[in-house]
Amino acid sequence: MRAAPWSLAIALAALLCPLAAQAQKYPERAVKVVVPYTPGGGTDTVARAISQRLSEMWGQPVVVENRPGAGTSLGADAVAKSQPDGYTLLFTDSSSFVINPHIYAKLPFDPLKDLAPIALAVQLAPVLAIANNAPGKTIPELIAYAKANPGKLTYASPGVGSYTHVAMEYFKHLAGVDILHVPYRGTTPALTDLLGGRTTMYMVTYSVFDALEKEGKLKIVATANDRRLPARPELPTIGETVKGYGISVWFGFAGPAGTPQAVLDKIHNDVAAILKQPQFVETFIKPQAYIAGDISRRAFSDQIKTEHAKWSELVKISGAKEP
């Protein structure tokens, strides 16, 4: 005998009510945000800024825990294997989802299956900066020199398999140039050698270079995004010279797969509200040249899947392999 429509509606409501109630009560205790990098870096800074405001909004501690290692995989794996209740979250850059799966042969988890995307927090503004002694001050000039002097120019990266490494190898591939990769263990030593003129160029997010450029210690020549930066509209994109070039790098929240949808929705909505707070935008987003995330959870998930496929090709081009 087929159930009446009203009885089905009642049954569905009975299932959904506990979930809605769970989301209304969440969080009832401290929430842990795992950052798979060391303290003080860009990912950690954004995580702490948003976590502080979530704590104020929720009336509960939101504690950032740094768990670096294995190219973000150590921290991401810990979250993937945690209780799916919304009390352990991951705040990471895009590499956890779109680069590491193509570099590490045996990840202990599948980021597309074992993690649930929650919110794209900010889109980064990766830019290419050059040392003051670089033989060229624009992308066309650098490419011309590199073609005339193969292997003479160098670029720094914070490590093999980092988005800087993969993105610069993609640049070399499309531009048809030979530039030597010099990997470092983190941003600080890479930046030190760029400022000292021991490497020619370095690509990382805009905020790392902004103050140094104003002090005349280096020059920002282009953005790696496919669009010009709202904060620096006069700055050309690399793609304006190297056709087809453009990368996407972001910071975002995720939780373990199986976390109740209502809880994921609440976290997403509260993060989205913080990103629209005028004071937060003026004092944190704009000075870093970040672009605040403004997409749904579904759109974020779809973006990750698309970028996962694209970065697979970029990693192949880069030749990056598990350290």
C-alpha cells in the first residue's frame, strides 16, 4: 500500500528536525581548526583571523592547531580521519586538494572523497616579483633575456611541489624558456635570496611583496591570476604576454566527509558573513589583495573538482614528484 503524501512529509520532517536542531545548537564546545603549515605563514594568518571572529560569533573557543608535514597531507589526513561532527575542521590552501594528490603516490586519504568542502575563504593574488638586479623589468623583457640566455635566470620556490614550483614550470612551458628552479625550505629563505639578488624571481601571494616593493627592495612585474587585481589594476597579468597562462590559488575550510549537511551549511554561512563584514574587508582582505570567497558549498566543491583535473596536467608539466 502506497503511503499518503502527507505521511511521507511527516516522515521526512521527522528525519530533518534533529539535523536542524543540531545545527542550531552547534557549536556547544570548542572547535579545532587544523592548519597544515607552520605558524606565521599566509595560511595560518588567514585561519587565525577568521577563527577569532568565528569564536566571537559562536561564543565558543575556535582553536587553531598547526600540523605541518608531507606537503599539507599530515594535517589534512588528521582531519579526514576525525569524528565527522563539525568540531575538527581543516583550513588549507588549494594544494591539499589539487596538487598533492598528483605528487604523492600513496596519500593516506582521498581529498575528494574523505573531505567535505565547506567554504572558499579567500582567493589569493599570486604575483611574480623580481630582484633589483634582474636583467629586465617586465615579463616580455625577462622572456627575451631567458630565450637568449638559457638557464641563466633562476626562480625561487618554497619547496618542490609547492604551487610556486608548479606554476613557474607551467610558465616556462608556455613561454618556451629555460629558467633554473632553486627550491628552498619555506618562504623566508627564498625571499632572503631574492632580496639579496641571488635568485632572479619568486612567485607568491601579493602581501608578501607589497611593503618590500614600496621600500624599493624588489619589483612586482605581473599577477599569475587570469584577471588583473582590483588592488593593482595597472599590474598586467602574465597571461597578457604568455597566452593561456593563469592559475587559481585559494584558502578554504573543509571538514571530514560525513559531517551533517546542516552543520556544514551553518559553518559556510557564518564564514560568508565574516567575509562580508566591512571592518574585516577594510582591515584584512583589501590590504592583503585577497578576493573574498562568495560562492556556495556546491560551487566550491565543483571548483575543486575542475581544478583537480587542471593541476593534474600542470604537475605533469612541472615534473614534480614526491620528495
